[in-house]
Amino acid sequence: MTAQLLTGLLCLWLLQIPTPPPTRTPTASPTPPPKYHSISSFTVQITVEPGGILQVSETAVYQFIGGPFNAVSRSIPLQRADQILFRSAQIDYRPAAVGKNPGQVEVNPTNGLKVTWHLEPTSNRTRAVTLVYTVSGAVEVRPDANVLTWQAIPAARAISLQGGRVSIATRARSPVILQSARALSGSAGVNIAQNQANFTVPALLPGQGMTVELVYAAGSLTTTPPAWQTRRDFARRSAPFFLAGGLGLAALGWLAFWWYLRRSGWKGRKAAQEVPGPAQPEMPPAWIAALRSRGDCGWRGRIAALLHLEQRGIFLLKPANEGISRQTAYRLENPRSSQPVLPHEALLLSALFEGDAEQVELAAALQRLTRWSGRFERAVRDELVQAELLDLPRWKARRAVAWAGAGLLVIGILVTAGAAVVLVPRDLWMLLFLPLGVSGAGLGGLGLAGLNNPLTWRGKREARRWGQYRNSLAARLRTPASEQLRFAEWTPYAVALGLDEEWMDACKKQASTEWLGFTRRLFRQVPERHF
């Protein structure tokens, strides 16, 4: 009795243990059914009428796998033909009206003919579409023959063709005028019977089409060349003349720029025969920047002059606030120093302390420098002219030629790009040689402006001297010997010589001072576009 009781209790306890749910084997997501379509047959019937007019009827049988599919289209580019006119269309051998609704066709006659058949949602079904159109000006007139070249089977990118047939009949003026027929692209069997040629088209891969060529007796179809042939022949005959015209425009532009530079006193490389003058013992940083760029000091010259004035104590640099933001904001104070300054430095001080102000924030000072940049450039050039370092007429001629060359180059490129869209489809591509010649003249002007150095002999010698010093200084910055450089003293000259990035990297390795901190802050705060 006790054993039976224990057995019953054990069974009840086992029944209370939760049974884990059955493990379900994960099933892969169902693969979507394939969706593609192909052309099972493509039948073309072409009737060549006197005058070179083609009456074309195309019937394509599409086989749709998967779906749904809503439309198919056919594009006929206007190549080797004057005009393509839409006549009619059918869907499943029933006439279809023009429209955009299912069961209708959409016709776009721009640059040829494009027809879109709008279908009801179609899946796993075979549909037939038919297109009837007229082509005029398709027969090329040669001295010994009339030639018809036509792409009878289109080269569809993503559609394969299982087979087709092309039949070309001719309404002749004489009993026999068809001399030969062949397939220029694609393989096809040809059967010629008097005035009719039949092509049997095998299976074609996507992207493959078939172009046929039929040769007729001279004058049997037409004696008037089509418009596209007239344009092509004119382009071939006149291309050498337009090419010569473009080259003439380029040469004329080069000669005009060269004459203008010569009139300003440019002597080319022979200018090195002048007697050198004494070397300049010291030179302001703005002058150095202007010599390096042949008369234009640029934003580097303005920053170098600013740093040079602060270095000499002509204005004072102080933090705008204390504490955490000590290294991020500065102000310039005017101590009204009595030290002599050059005209471009006086102009810089006038720009910094506009209205004889006592102090100015750094950001406001830099904005004023931007507004006064043109006057600052002129002041530096005038000083270079007075120091016999720059020939001002040659500098003006160089700038005028550079701007004119850049303008002609841009105009020529824009006109060429715009005209190519219009002229190339009309076989008038030879006209593009004229704007290309204008672009060539612009390139010549830029090249001559680059060759023209407006510096005098003394200016060239100073530019070479400072260029050699720049190279030696750059090499020294890459060696451990850079620790011995006097950074605070030579920073304005490093900026003028274009070594500001290398100089700032070397400054980071030194003990940070307030002046060097201001210099790094200046370059981080002011992008190049402000100068």
C-alpha cells in the first residue's frame, strides 16, 4: 500500500515539470520567383519605294516569365535617315490607340521615334506588339549605286532574341535592280529573289542586333541624296578648312598676346643680359611675397606684414580675456609708436585701427584687412617699382593677357560644349574647330603670361636669392637643427616664403609663448579664402 502511494506521488510530481516546447527547425525564406522577358520571334517587313522611302512593319512576340510587367518599348534613333513617322501600333494583333493607359501606346518622336506599349499587368504570358512606321531619306546615293543601310533588329541591352526574320521587298522601276544584300552585324542567312531579300535571323544575345545593307543599281531608287548625306559630305569636305580656321584663330590669339607683351617691354630670356645692381640687404616680408609671385603679394604678404609689425612693437598683442579662453581670443592695441614705417605698413595700420581706434579685436581686424586688400596690393607694388624691383607696365600687360587668356579659354570651352549637343547629331561637328581655336588662343595667352616675368633684373636676382634661402630653410626644418632657429624673429619671413605649415609644425616642438600661440591661432582662425 505504501509503495503504491509513493508511486502515485512520484507520477504527480513528474506531471508538474514543464515540458520544453518542441524545437522548430528554421526554414529558409522563400526564393522570389524569377522575373525576366525575352523575344521569341521578331518579324520585320520592309518595302522600299522609289525615292528611298521605307514602309516598315515590325512584330515582336514577347515571352514574360514571372512579373508583373506593365510596358515594353522600342526606340529607333535617327541615324542614316531624314525622318521617321509613326503610322500605327497593335497589341496582340489588335489596333491600339495613342495614350498612356493600359492597352494604349505612347509615341515620342524626338530625335527619331520611341514607342511604348502600355500593357495590363502581365505575368507568365506571351504578348505580341506591332509597330508600323515610315522612314524617308534612308537610301544613300553613291556614284555607282544606291545603298540602303538599316538596323533591322534592335540591339536590346537586357533582352535576348530566340529568332527572327527580315523581309525587304522593292517596288522597282526596272525588272531587276537589287545587286547584293548582306548582314553587316550579326549572322543571318540571306536569300535574294529578284527585288526581294529575306534574312533568317538566329538567336541573338542581349546587346546584339542586326544591320543589313542592300546595294541597288545607281539611280534605280533615287538620284537625290538625303539631307543627312549632304551634311556628312559637306562636313568631310569642309573639315580641313575649319580645322585651319581654328588653328588660325589660335595662332592669331598667340601673336596678339605676344605683340602686346613685347610692346610693354618684355624681352623674354634675353633680359638676363642686363647689368646686375647691388643686392638688397634687408627686405620687408610683404616685398618677398610679392617677388615670389611676380608682383602679387597675396594673403601671405598681408599676414607676414601683420606679424612683422607686431614683432617690431608697432602694435601690441594682448589676450582678449583671461582664464580658460586665454589662448582663443586676442585684441590688438595701438601704442601710437613713433617708429618709421613703409607706406604699405602705414596703410595696414590704418586698416587695423580704423578711425584712430585704441584697440580692435583680432576677428574685426582681419575683416578690415580683407576690405583693404586691393589698396594694400597697390601700395606694395608701388614700393617695388620705386625700388626698381618691378616693371609696372609689364606687370599690367601680364595681368591683362592672363585675364584675357582665361576668358577666351572659358568661352571656348562653354561654346564647344553647348554647340556639340546641337552640331554633332546634325553632322556639323567640323564647326567645333572654331570655338576650339578660341580655347587654344586662351591657352596660348595663359602660357605667354606665365612666361612673362615683370620683375626687373634686380628683382629677379632678389627673388632667386630668397628662393635659395627658402630651400635651405625648408631643408633645415626637417632636421634636428631646427631647434636652434629663432622662430619669433623669422616667422614673418617664413610666412612670406610659403613655409607657414612647416614653420608651425616646428613651433609646436618649442616652448609655447604668447606670440607663437597668437600665430598658430591666426592661421587656425582665418581660412585662406579671407585673404
